[in-house]
Amino acid sequence: MKKIVSPLLEWYSKNKRELPWRKDKDPYHVWISEIMLQQTRIEAVKEYYKRFMDKVPTIEDLSKIEEDELLKLWEGLGYYNRARNLKKAAVEIMEKYQGKFPSQYEEILTLPGIGEYTAGAISSICFQKKEVAVDGNVMRVYARVCKQDIDVTDSKVKKEVGEEIRKILPDTPGDFNEAIMELGETICLPNAIPKCMECPLSKYCQAYRYHLEGELPRKILKKEKKEEQLTVFLLVWNHQIALNKRSTGLLKNLWEFPNAASFLSQEEALNWLGEGNLVKHMKKGVTNTHIFTHKKWTMKSYLIELDHPIKDYVWVSLEEIKKNYAIPTAFQPFLEYLEKDQKKNN
Ligand code: SF4
């Protein structure tokens, strides 16, 4: 592994991508981008990152932001607890570190929502600490270069790989960590298609030498996700839509369209609503499937026009929903469907 350090750093200095959060080594910028990158592709993160920094340019701003505004900024990224933890950590940085991002790995690790990977990335990139940042990309490159048949999803194995990498960290640990991740993202790609001919490490890579780059790392069968069925109620009254704030469980405190567990027939749906006599018009709406980390939701919907509003819900226009209410990705197709339906009827 030691032999890969120089060619990797040289390759990185010539080939690193221009990314907005790489313009400076500001820990606030690196932190926000790292948390966003845990959930989506680099190209998509660029837009979210820009919007976030325009609205919340400093740690102090983040510590003061209203939760609804924060969740709206996070809309579409999923894993909303990560956004809440950003704010909690910002409050802690304001109170405990007078608004200055801590520089020590151990201090960073104690902040809400920051795990070993993120603490390693921030402390090495922004403060040049000799810490490792091992993500899926690093695990894949390591497994291939060293021809190791390891379970790259196992946290114990990840720790062991981290210790091996720590031994070879150069005096520019941040560049090294970014370089190996960048190689995994752009050259040593997953799913049996690494671009070995363009790789600066091919001379040292054991998987390449033995033609095993397509076999390593070995695939780990994922557990089946638990499936849940939902009936979603798209209730319309006087051009206003019914919204409900989730009080528990998955997507807690986010806005949703009212819904019931299981698929309901038209008759059952009216019973569930308990407002049968208020229904002016009812039709079947779109269906959607959404996959979470451990669950899969299959959703069917009814579009129902009511005579009177139902008191339990908040009634808001579509324009207002889009501007001020954070609707989780699972419910976005229903929002689009309502928009199309409203345009059709205007
Ligand atoms: S030679 Fe191929 S398998 Fe080895 S590190 Fe480079 S891209 Fe990955």
C-alpha cells in the first residue's frame, strides 16, 4: 500500500474535480457537503449545497434556523434526522466552541450526527490531522489493490482497513483521503467496471494483476426490505390541499398527505375518512413505491374533492406547499399529480 501514495497524490493534483466545497478548506463547507454526499450523487449535491449556503452561510445562521425552513432546504435529500443533527451540532459549536469549528478529531466526533468517517474527513482535510476517512470508495480501492476478499460493509473490517491506511498516511492526509475517495468515484468504479487502463495504481494493484478487478470486492446479499402498503388521501377543498404533520416514526415532523396503513377500497376509504357525506367527487390517483433503508412503501391514492374542510388537517394551496412545506420524496409524485390535475381543470 505504501507504494500507492505518491502516484495517487500526483494523479489527484492533476485530475481532481472542481467542486464548490473544495474552493477553500472551510470546515463548515466540508461538513455540510460530506453530510449531503452521504445520501446522494455529487451532481445532485452541487445544487443542494449552493441553495443551502445561500440561505445558511454560517454556523451561526444554522444554529438559529427554524426547523421547518431547515427541512424545506433538505427536501428531497431524505434522512431528515441528518438535517436536524446539523442544527444541533451548530448550536453546540456556538455554545461550546464560541462558533469556531473544533479542530481535534475527538471533539468533532462528539458533535451530533458526526461519525468516524466525517470526523476523519473534516479533521484531515481542514486541519491536516493524520486521521483516516474510510467510506465505501476507499474500501473498494483497498480490497482491489490488496486483493483482499473482505466484506466491505462490515464495520469491524472497515476499522481494520482504517488502521492499515493510517500506517501509510503522508504529511498531507487530507489530500490523500480525498484522492483515494476520488479514485473510487471516478476510476475504480463499483459493479465490475473499473477503468484500470486509466488508473495510476494499476502497476501496484493485485486485483488488476490477477484479473480479479471484476470479482472484488465480493457482493454481499442485501436483506429483503419490509414492505408496507399505504392509501394516500389527496383531499382538496376550495383549491386547498390537506396536509398532516407526522408525529412519530419514519419522517417524523415532516408534512405528508393524510394516509392509512394498507390498501383501502373506495368504500373503505370513505369509511376511513368518516366524511362520506362531504365528498363531492372521488377518483383513483397515482401510485408510487418508495424505498427507505429498511423499508419499502407501496402507495395508492385517491383524489377526493370535499364540500367542507376537515378540521384535523392544515389546508394549504399548492403554491404555498411548494414554497414553505417540506414534503418527503415518498410523497412528491402525489404533489406532482395534484399540480397536473389542477392545471387540467383550470
Ligand atoms: S487498477 Fe483497476 S482495480 Fe486496481 S485500483 Fe485501479 S481501477 Fe481499481
